[in-house]
Amino acid sequence: MNDASLPGFDQPDLLASLEAMDDTTLDALDFGVIGFRPDTVVCRYNAYESRAAGLSPSRVLGLPLFSVVAQCMNNFLVAQRFDDATEACQPLDATVDFVLTLRMKPTPVKLRLLAAPSVEQRYVLILRP
């Protein structure tokens, strides 16, 4: 779905928009969204990402993101950036080119990493070509 009223992957201040969204709106986005708590447990997972990754919400929600769900992101490009931002009490809004490799053939994507000290949930957004 490509609804002009929905925020895009590159929208400024997207973290606030994601936090305000209900699950139905999150599912309507045309990019993947994985929301997780400070302990890295996944608490939001949209329909786009479920279809693209081939993982149902029941296989993802409630599990640690970097050690179970997306081990290929447990590195300095992704997981460490969240840790560094938290340690420095700094917001994080970074877009990185990345290759997903776990449970699928290598897939080039863009990731957008979002976090802020005032927001409990953190987000990894996945834009596939």
C-alpha cells in the first residue's frame, strides 16, 4: 500500500510518528518496522516486515532482536549504535546500507535506526529495493 497520508521511510521526526501509530497504521506502511524495548525484546512488528522476512509476528514478538530474531544485525553497524546512543544519552537517527543474511539469501537493504532518550521503544526500519 502506498498511501500519501502515511509517513515515508525518510520522513523527518519519524520516531514520534511511529510512537503515535496504532498497529493497523503500522501495518499499512510500505517498509519494515521492528520496534523493541531497551532490553532488545521485540514489541512491534509490522505486516510488511512479516511478509518480507517470512516470519510471523508470533515467531518474533517477545524475543530478543539481536540475539534471536536478527542475529545478522548484532554488530557495530546496528546493535552497537543503539548501545552507544543510549550510553551517551543521545538521540539516534541513522540510515545505513546493509545486507540481510539470516534465514534468506543475502538481501541489500537500507536500515534506519531510530531511538531517543525520552522514548522507551527503539526502531529498526527496513527499506527493500
